[in-house]
Amino acid sequence: MPSLNEESLTAEELFRTWAPFVARMLGRVGVPPADLEDAVQEVFLVAHRRGGFTPGRACEKTWLAEIALRVASNVRRTRRRRPTVHDETALGQVSAQGADPLDCAELRQKLERVAAALESLSQEARLVFVMVEIEQASAEEVARAQGVPVGTVYSRLHTARKQFRTAYEANLVAPASKPSLLTIVRERLSLSRPLLTKKELAQ
């Protein structure tokens, strides 16, 4: 992991170090594979337009994560405004791999609900939620990166979890399927812990 220094980092330098992280994060918050490459490029174009990264209150990872979340939100809005185009190549690959296209479509819909729930959060709450729940950063790490007390991060995370759960449940067609649905999402995102705890699922 790169460490902070006193010199500004250009978008090119950031790309060489952080492109895999940005791509992974964009995919995890709902950017489709077909849009992923363009979305990654957009993140670093924004970084370039901002003059690169200057060490200060935030760290490179959190700074780029914030930009990535905004780009992901823009991608979702753009896709909602344009008609769905079926990717025959992708469907052929799915069939060749022995996967059921209907199952893949269902999973895609489930992931879309996760992305929609994330988008319902404020930018501040979304950043904390994604960094802790998806990227598995500690509250202490996020607090250092944002220059805020750890208690503030825990407070934001608590609020974000409640808002995420409410938004997610509002989009469920069959509430009874919630535990297995979150298990599927957890596996898709390659998380080591669920987005919601057993206690939260029981509420």
C-alpha cells in the first residue's frame, strides 16, 4: 500500500497504484462490466481535472473512493435513461460456462437493488458504508483518512446501515427471501461478512 508523502500525486501516478482498487470498488457498487472500463477512466479524468491528489486531511484511497462513488451514481443514472441492450457475446459466454441466463438475470436484479440502496444514502454516509462494509476498512482507518473522530465514523456508519436496510427492504418483492438474497449478494461481492448482521436481519 502506498504511503502519504508531502508531494502531490498526478492522475497518472494514482492510476498506476490505485486502478485495481477503483475497478473493484466500482464493480462492487453496481457498475456493470460493460461500463467498467469507461467508469475507471472517468474516475482518473476527474482526478486529473482536480489537479491530482494533494496530501492533507484525506488519503489517496478515500479521496478516490469518493470520486468513484460519484461516477458510479452517474453511470446508474445514464443507464436508466437509455434502453437495455442485450449483449449476445456475454450471453454466449454465460451459456458456454454452463450458467443459467435466467439465474444470471435474477442475480443482476438483486445486485441492482443493492446499488439502488447504496445510492439512496448521502455521499458522506455512502462513503463510510462502502469503505467499512464493502472494502472492509476499519473505522479507525476511515477516521484517519477523513480527519474525523472515530466516534463520528461509528455514528455515520450506524445511520448508514439503518438507511441502507430501509431502502433495500423497500425494493424487495418477496421479504421472506431476504436472508438468502443477502447471502447471494455477499458471495457476489466476495465479502467475508454480510452487509447486514443477523441481529439487523431479525429487526
